[in-house]
Amino acid sequence: MTPDLECADLTKQFGETTAVDNVSFTVPPGSFFSILGPSGCGKTTIMRMIAGFLDPTSGDICIKGKSVLDTPPNKRPVNMVFQHLALFPMMTIAENIGYGLRRQKIPKDQISRKVDEALDRIGLPGIGGRKVDELSGGQKQRVAIARCMVLEPDVLLLDEPLGALDLKLREHMKIELKALQAAFDTTFVYITHDQSEALVMSDQISVMNAGRFEQVGTGQDLYYRPDTPFVAGFIGDANRWKGRIERVEGAVLEMRTETGLAMRATASNDLSAGDMAEIFVRPETIRLAASADALADFDNQLQGTVTSILFNGAASRVLVQDSVGETLEVTLPQSGEFSGLHRGDTVHIGWGAAQAICFGGGT
Amino acid sequence: MRSHARIGFVLLLTPLVLWLGLLIVIPHIDMLLISLRERISFGVYETSAAQYQKALTEPLYLRTFWRTAVMSVLATGITLLIAFPVAYYIAKMAKGRLQQVLFILCLIPFYVSELVRTFGWMILLRETGIVSNLLQWAGLADQPVEMLYNDAAMMVGLVYTSMLFMMVPLVTTLESLDDSVIEAGYDLGGGGFSVLREIIIPHAMPGIVSGCIVVFMLSLGNYLTPTMLGGKDSLWFTEMIYNQFIVRSNWELGAAFGFMLLVLSSVIVWGMLRLTGRTLQETMG
């Protein structure tokens, strides 16, 4: 099957700086593809090149197998939902949605029928006569998507459209966007710096850093099996240690950290004894216990003092200082077992080697 | 506290009331009264509408009146047509320093008086002036060309004088248009013309209307430019008011002319607002 969108060796330079560096990816039809990266990593540049507002320095962009490099933005079969939505404030909602159809010289009665259908689909029937500023943030969001979807584009680009919404609405819109994507059955390419948006909605996520794709995969791939230290650090949180590998025993390796702790982690092929390496352990994989006995099954065990409790509902954490003075973040279970935990208490923590990911090259 | 606020309010309001009362309301009431009287003999006046009757029946007066109105509307239109692309360039296409420099360049001519600026045009356009000499040098004319004292020269002067007052509101409104809204217009399939017509112009409408009102009023009330650059046929209504007051000492007719000009500008501004479906509040607020 021809991919809906294919970028090959895409590069964009602004003067001396390379914003996008040799990026290639394909997006299969009907899928939700996210580009996730910190601000300034070049993700918006990619999107603007796909939309046609920027010309790539080199490389090719194909939509449904055809190169669109010579097609101006108003003729490309892609549409874009802008960061601040960019609804036309001088028009009503119906005129906003009908704008693209009017450009295609479609008869008036058909336009109004299609606009009504689109409004039904986004769950806002009968608001066509209203002004843009009479709508709430979430409604504007849906109108911005409907305005693109009436044109039946091959690919819909979304540039951090949830950024301007408040937290509660953002959580709600994540689910809604995913549902809209399924309802319209169109390929979505979504840009965000918010990992939770990408993880919740996407079929495929590419993590981008400094103009390059670090890893492309499903949310699970990125979370459980990161390819690079950047991905491991960017998706989710992690405690990190740097050190030198002492032994490799089959699937498990042992590293001596710079502070002198011995630590066991999952081995990867290209590491052998004597290499410098970096270990990542997620706070939620660390088990908290009152006594060392409860942690007998774990490869790594430490004793420490609670220095701080970061209460954040379900995502609460404790900061534990170990014997050599490093501070670790550990997820606080909400089962009630540790509800009496205070600053200064002594706790035992442990985690398995399988949950500790090791990358070579740490200096 | 309340009495303090009251005193502050009164203090702030007083200059405004004095200004409006002394400089606008009282002179206009007096003008109205003067325009509504007729001189019977030395020092004897009678209330009558004779001045307005004279103004509306004398062909020269009437012709000048309408000509001034039409030419002012034309000057406003030409100013808008020239200022819009320039304002769009300054507001949307120029970036950073260039934007500031261009805007200041628009402002610089206004550092010198209108009189000096108009003399500048005279130096350019007169028979022995720069343009005339340039044309002869280039072989496009075989004798000195006189370009002053006609409607075209006057129009050039009027447009030049009013340009800034069109630029400022246009640049301000165009700057407030989000670039991504224009991009969205293209992204959804619009061409340059439809984006201009459906997005940029509707957005800039408050600036267009307020710029047009200011420029129209300035042109209508302009005295220097038509007098200096216009020819014998280009009589401007303000010149006639001046003639009646100063040259003929006929204050009654002059006051009547003044009131006709006031009514004319009010009617045309009202018509302009009606045509564009705006209220004065929206445009000036």
C-alpha cells in the first residue's frame, strides 16, 4: 500500500544552521503519526515544509506517492490545524468551514450541506451562524479540524493544537482528537512537545532532537525500549547513573557508578567490560519497602532517607537520598502502605536489572 | 474617598469641557447665528436664510462645492490605493529594523511644515523645475513643460499630504492580523486575491475606514495645497470661505459656506460608515 505521506532525506538549512537534518519517514494511510520533540528541535519546520510554506534545502516529500515539492500550499492535498487555530475572526463558523469549499467553486447549496454535515460530525450542530469569539476553546478546536476535514485532505497536519487549552480540557481533547481521527479515517500528522499527548493518541511516534529523528516506534517501544539516551530521558522521567562496566554476564551487566555503587542492568550487544555507560531507571519501576527483606527478589537494592515528598495525586513521588548522597526519584504507591511516610524516614528501595536500561558512551 | 474621586473627575473633565466649549461649540453657535442673518443697512441685521439661498443658487459656489467634495473623495481613494500595499509591506513583509526604518521614513516629511513640503512639489513640477529639465535632457520634451497649476498637480499634493494619516491606521490594523490566519487562507486553497478579499481587507476594515475618514476630512479642509498647486479651475471650497471672510469681509456668506462644508463632511462620513456597515464607535474606539 502506498504510504499517505513519505519524506525522504528531508533537509532544511537556515543560513549556517541546519534545522532539519536528513529526516526520512513514511506514514501509512489512516494512521496517527506524531513528531515529538523539545521546542526548537525542527518539528515545526518539517510541518511547514509538508504544508508548503517552506521549501526543503534537499530531499523529497511525497503524498500518496506523488512528489508535491512543485505544488504551492493552496494546491497541496494537505491541510493544517495551526497552533493558535487561526480561525478567521471576520467570518461566522459556517463561513469558516465553507471557506475552502468556496475556493473550489462548489455550488452554494452543496457547501451549506457539507458544512452542516461537518458540524454534526464534530458534535456541534446548529452553531454555524455564530461568531468565532462566541465559542469555547474546545469548540474552536473542533471547528478548526472540521474546517480542514470538509476538504477531505489526504493528510491533516496538526501543530501543537492543544497547547493553548487548560489542563482539564487538554486531557479531554486528547481522547476526542483520537476519536475524530478514527471517525474521519484520515492520516493525522501531529506535532507536540508534550509526551503524554503523543503517547495517548499516536499509532507511531518519532522522537526528534536537534533536527534528527532519534527513534520511530509505538509509544510502548519508546517507553520500554528506548534506542538512545535522549529518548530514555525525554519519554517519561528517569534516574541516571554514569559509570564503567565491570562485568557482562549474558543478558545482565554490572556497572560501577562514578560514586562507587555497583548496579545491575540489562545488557545490550555493543557493550563489554571496561566501557563507559549510562544507566536509566524510571521512578515507577523502583519498589519502595520498609525493610530489606521485601526486596530480596530485586537485582539492585539501596537504603536511603526520605528527603522530600512530592505530592501530586496519582503521580506522587518521594525523593530518596542513598548512602553516597545521590537523590533518586521514586514513585509513591497510593495503596495506603506508605501514607505515613515522613521526611527523614529510612526506606529501602530496589529494582530489577530488566527495568534498568543501559547505554554506552556516557562520559 | 468618594468626594475625592469626584473632585478628580471634575478636575479631569474641566479642560475637556473648556476646550470643547470655547473652541468648538461657542464659535460654531456664533457662526450659525452669523450665517442666518442678512445685512439690511449699516449696522442693521435681519434674520433670514438669504445667505444659504445665495450659496445654493450661484453656479460658481455650487460647482466649487461639489467639485471639492468629489475631488476629496477621489484623493481619499487614491491615497488608500497607494497606502495599502505600502502598509502591507511594512506591517507583514518587512521584519525587525527594516520595518521601523520604513515607518520612520513615512513620518520624516512631516518634520517640516506643510508649506515647505508644498514648495518642494513646486520645485519639482514648475516649468524650470527638475522634472521638466529631466524630460528635456532625456529628449522626451523639446521645450519646458509646465506641470503645476492643474488638477493633477493638486491631486498629487493632496495625496502626498494625507499619506501618513492613512498609513498609521492601516499599519496598525494589519500588524494585528496573525500571520497564521493568512497562511491558513492559503492552506485551505485560497489564492492571493481571495485571501486579500476575504481575510486581509475585512480584517483591515476598521483601519481603512478610520484612515479614509481622516484623509477625507483633511483633504476637504485643505487650503494650502489647492491654492498653491491648483490652477485657476481648481478652486477649492476653503478658498471661497477665506475669500468671503478676509477679502470681501462678507462674514455672513462665509459663515454659511462654513456650515455647508460641515454638513457635507458629516453626510459623507456618515455615508461611508453606512456603506461599510460600521459604527463610529467601532471605528474610532
